[in-house]
Amino acid sequence: MKIGKKNLILNEIGAQMEECIFCNIIDKKSKAYIVYEDENTIAFLDISPVFLGHTLIVPKKHYVTVMEAPKEVLESIADDVKFISEAVMKATGSEGIMVVNNNIVSQLVHHLHVHIIPRNFGDKFSYPRGPRRRYTEEHMNEIKEKIKSEIATIKNN
Ligand code: 5GP
Ligand code: ZN
């Protein structure tokens, strides 16, 4: 069903949600160049690669972020990250691999996914060298304590 510019579909409980391109790939309603698939995850070539061989690892159940996905889902993605990184590196002859996951900000597809991107020395992709900040020691301690406190709260729930 199409409403305005967005394709809306009904989920299992009958609520409307925006149609998900990765769910369509998982359901084989849309074409993708699949390199791996099991009961939990699927991996396919990114349609618009940073470098050739750029692969996406996607859980078969629809979650938007790592915060919302259950631990077991993240574990199955982590298993794939290990061997698919090795495979992409060998298949493309790259010198390294970048593993990236965008959550909310910079996340164009709202279905959790991990990018496996082949990298080479001097390839001019600038991500790790982007603008960096400097801490004062006071600020570093303050942020450290805030994150520790949030971790303690999350772990206790
Ligand atoms: P994000 O910005 O959400 O982390 O990355 C989404 C990625 O999905 C982008 O790199 C984009 O090229 C890729 N992508 C978007 N639509 C499709 C599609 O229909 N098929 C495939 N294979 N990749 C897609
Ligand atoms: Zn989805």
C-alpha cells in the first residue's frame, strides 16, 4: 500500500510500518547479490559500494539499532563479521577491512546492518582521520564517570 511518498506495509500485529528494502531482500522480493545466508543472517553486496566488495551483514529479523537487537542477534552478526571480513579481504586482495555500523545518525536503511568494507593503504577514504577533539583531563574524567554510571544502570536492569 502506498501513502504519500512512503511505501507502508502491515507488520505481524497489523500496524503500519514503512516498507523495508532489506526485509524485501530477505524475503526474496527484491534482488540482491547474496554471498552468505543462514537462519539468522544474510550478507549481500552493497548496491553502491565505497570500494568493490563492500558487503552488508543483516539480521533476518527487523531491528533498527544495536541497542534494540537482542544479544543473540548481535552474536550471530559478530560470527559473520569474522569470516566474511576474511573472505572479502581474500576475494578482493585488500590490505585491510573496515567494519562500520551506523545507528540512527547516518543510518539510511533502518534495518540493522554491518558494513564490511575492503580498505587499502593510501585509498583516500578518510573516516578514521576525520576531525578529532581534545579533552581537558577534567572533561575526560567527567565523561568517563557518566558512561560508567550509565553502564552500571543498564547492567542492573
Ligand atoms: P547506512 O547508511 O544505513 O549505514 O547504509 C545503508 C547502505 O545500504 C548504503 O551503503 C547503501 O548503498 C545500501 N543500500 C541501500 N539500498 C540498497 C539496496 O536496495 N540494495 C543493496 N544491496 N544495498 C542497498
Ligand atoms: Zn527490515
